[in-house]
Amino acid sequence: MTEEERTHSKTLVYQVLPSRYGLNPDDLRRADAIEIVVGQARSRAGVGCSSATRSPTASRPCATCEGDRPAQRLPASDWTGPDDLEIKIHELREITDWEKPIS
């Protein structure tokens, strides 16, 4: 988060990935709320679908080229179930001194 983003934002929601990638404790404390992203597609990574089953039109929304394999959801590396998610939420609350709403 840049200082300009924080200054110009009335309400800033910090999105946290299931992994620790991009997690910045200082930005968490400066945000107004925290949102945990449960699933995320990654382009051109992971297990793909056969291009034979898709038309060129179906490739456009996925930002893929004809013949590319669109990505499917990859498993989260930091947690795998409800118990791990509870630990993640508790960790975020401790980082922010229990002051930020988490969704």
C-alpha cells in the first residue's frame, strides 16, 4: 500500500491470500478492514483443461490464447481446512491488536 493510496481512500480493505505471499503486517494495521481471499485462479499455472473442449470464444474471458490451458484453482499453501482458517484469522487479529474487522 502506498501512502497515496491510503491518503485517498476513505475505506481501504486489505485482501489476504491463503498463503503468506504479499502479507505485510504494517499494511494490515493501516487498513480499515481485512478480507481473506479463499480461492484465486492463477493464469497459465496449475492443472489445465484440454483446449480441445473449448472454443476460441471461451478462451477470451479467461485471458488465454487459443490452445492455452486455462488454470484451475490451486490448493492453498498456508491452510487446508476450517481449523487452519481459524488459526489464520487469530493470527491476523493478533497482528492488528484485534482492531480490524475480518471477513
